[in-house]
Amino acid sequence: MDLLLPRRCAGCGAPGEHVCARCREVLRSPPRRIHTRVDTHVPVWSFGPYADTHRRVVLAMKEHRNLAVRRHLGAVLAAGIRHLQARGELIDAPVLVPAPTRARHARLRGGDPVAAVCRASGWPVVDALRHGDRVADQVGLGVEKRRENLAGAVQIQRLPGAPVLLIDDVATTGATLAASSEVLFAAGCTVVGAIVICHA
């Protein structure tokens, strides 16, 4: 199979591995606190900017159904959570809640990639959130339009039984994380923060 479909690194395109040693080194950088344009109501950490290696890996897991990359990012996420715990920035045992995605996108992508990354981390995962039917695609929308698009559109389908750590692939304005934390808070849940693979 490698002769017919040779493996190429999702981060740089180099042949031989799903993620090469250089790109693994880039991805293993600890998550850092970021500030989004929309107030998310909780601290947000990111593994890096939406550029170069991070951007290409996110596109591989989302648009190209690269399941191996999703598993690798699960390990990166698990290491990032342990790092934040060691620094005293996270509680000991959060439940991971993937940010909601449109059902149509999940079907086209071979399942929700963010949920797959969460499960690959080995941490408990609860698919607590979903988008309502009227949510439009967020691509190309500005800060206010993203807020309007998500206002009242994120719904709870299952209550997490423990403090929540929200997980998403990219934080652009913070609107999705804000809408997600707001609906969880309104339901009486504790949200301790959010981690994204990268931020724009």
C-alpha cells in the first residue's frame, strides 16, 4: 500500500510518516493562554497559531479524513492537559466536551474530527452540545455575524456529570466557545476552560 499510496506528513508533505519528526516537535509545544475577540467566559489555551504546520494538520484531519492525524492530535491534547494540570491551571479530572459541529459537516468528514481527537486523548468525553438546524456556515463571517449566527443556536443534548473542558480545532473569534460555555453555564454546568488546536 505504501508503494501505491505513499504516506506523507500531514504537516509538511514529507514522505514516510503520517506526521514527521519535525512536525511532531512543532505540535508538542505546550498550550498557551490566548485571548479571543469574543469573551468566552473561561480561559482558553491554544497549541499555536493557525498557520504552517498547525493549519495543514487541522485541514488534514477535517477536510481529508486523515484518521491517523486525529489519533496523533489526541495524544497531543492529552499531553497538553497534563501540562496545564502540572502548572496548576486545570483541575485534576475534567470531562472533555467537543465544540458543536454541523451534522452535515460531520457526515462529510467521516465523523466529527474534534470528537475523534477528544476520544483519542484517553480522557472521558461527553458529546453534550449540538447545533440547531438554523446555524449557517461560519466561514467568512465577522465577529458580530458569528455571534448572531450562534445566538440561541447551541443546544445541550446531554448533561456532563463533571466539570467541563471545551475542545475545538480553531478559535477564530471565540464565538463558538462563548456560545458553548454560555449554554453549559445556563444548565448549571461548571466549565473550567477551553483548549483549541490553534487560533486565528
